Amino acid sequence: MTDHQIRFVDGTGYERYMGRWSQRVGERFLDWLAPPSGWRWLDVGCGNGAFTATLAARCHPSALHGVDPSEEQLAFARRRSGLGEAVVAKGDAMALPFGDDSFDAAVMPLVIFFVPQPARGVAEMARVVCPGGLVAAYGWDLAGGGFPYQALREELQALGATIGMPPSPGAAQIDSLLALWRGADLERLDTLAITVERTFTDFDDYWQTVRVGPSVNATLATLESGALAELRVRLKQRLPTDADGRIICSARANAIRGFVPIRSGQQAQG
């Protein structure tokens, strides 16, 4: 069977499919972090800027940078309102284009399972954050069924379809996150499970949203018309609607935070 890679080349489609989820979980994530104003922030894997905009609005940073490997996603981010003075540029999470101690905080939102070598990505965040600074991330609980479109994935699998998976699907599990943060010598570790909901106007809203999703659109494109019609029927039967025909879906993400140690003779952030 064909291996369908997940490609992020449509900022507009990503915004409808995942950006709105990202903002919901990102708000809860920042409530938990409760950072002060004026920090220098790095958003690793900023994509189309959904979480970057939330950072800009909520945290009033003195500097805000984002890096992502997708030029198409970055093009969308640069057109997004609300980014303020944020600078977004092409970059690799495993080789961040910044010097040591450049930021007060680095975050990786919904990205860690897309990093081929997550330990290198976390080590890079720790490197570019100053002593006493924050290194944090959150990712969907894929193994625990927390993905926002879990029902879609399960119905595709029932039809025998091959579904694209990120290179490190287990990286966002709590035990894995703790091991990664400890491996980067980060301290004062804490974790949180975050559950969020999203309402779709009706089934057609849901269906059109998933049709542009980067994690499933390659798979959907390979289905014959009969199989696609069957998938639509199965999903419509499975997804409950309220009295107004709306579909309410939930998703769960795992979050972690830790701090760069302050060594003897070093000065803390701020």
C-alpha cells in the first residue's frame, strides 16, 4: 500500500482543519503557563501562525520569532493579522538558526510528533533558551485517541485505507515527553492533559473541513467514489448532532513545561 506523507502546503486549508483547534488548545496551554509580559519567545514549527498570533495577543512579547519548514505555511502566516512584530522564517526544529541563550521561552505547539528526532528538537530549544528560561510543548494524544478527527481516522482504517502518520507518533505521550525533557537536562518538569471542544455547524461543515486536512487529504484523494460515499455515510451515522444539527467534537492534548537550569556563575532570564 502507498505511504501517504503528511504535507503542510495549504495555509488556508490548515487554518480550517487544524488552526482553529490549535488556537483553542493554545489558549488553555498559555493559561497553564501563565507567563509574564515582555519575554522573548520562539515558536518552533509555527506553521501558518495560528499559535504565534495567540502568543502575540496573550503574552505581549518583547520579541517573537517563529520557524517552520513549509514556505506555503509561512506565506499564510505573514498575511495573518495579529502577529504584530513577529518574525517568521524557514527553519529546522533540529537545527534552530539562533545562537545560545537567545530567548526566554521556546514552545513547540502540535509539532513534536512531526520532528524526526524529537530529542534533538528539545535539545535545540533548551540550547537557544537562556538559563532559567522556559521550554514547553503540547501535542495531540494520538495513542490515546485524542486526535481531533479520530473518528475519521478509524472509519478510514475500517475501509482499509492507508493513513499518513507523523514520523514520531508516540512523542507526545506523557511518558515520552518527560523522557525527552529529562534527556535535555531540563528541570522543574510539569505536565497537563488538555481537553478542548469544537462545534461544526452541520455535517457538511465537518465534511468540507476534513476534505482539506493535510493529515488525511492524500488518503481521501485515493478513494474511489463508492468508498468515499460510504465513508461519508459512516461518519454521518457515527457523529452525534444536537437539536440544531451541529456536531460537537472533542480532542485531547498532552502538555509539558520545564526550565533551563541555572548553573554556577550564570545569570537567570530577565
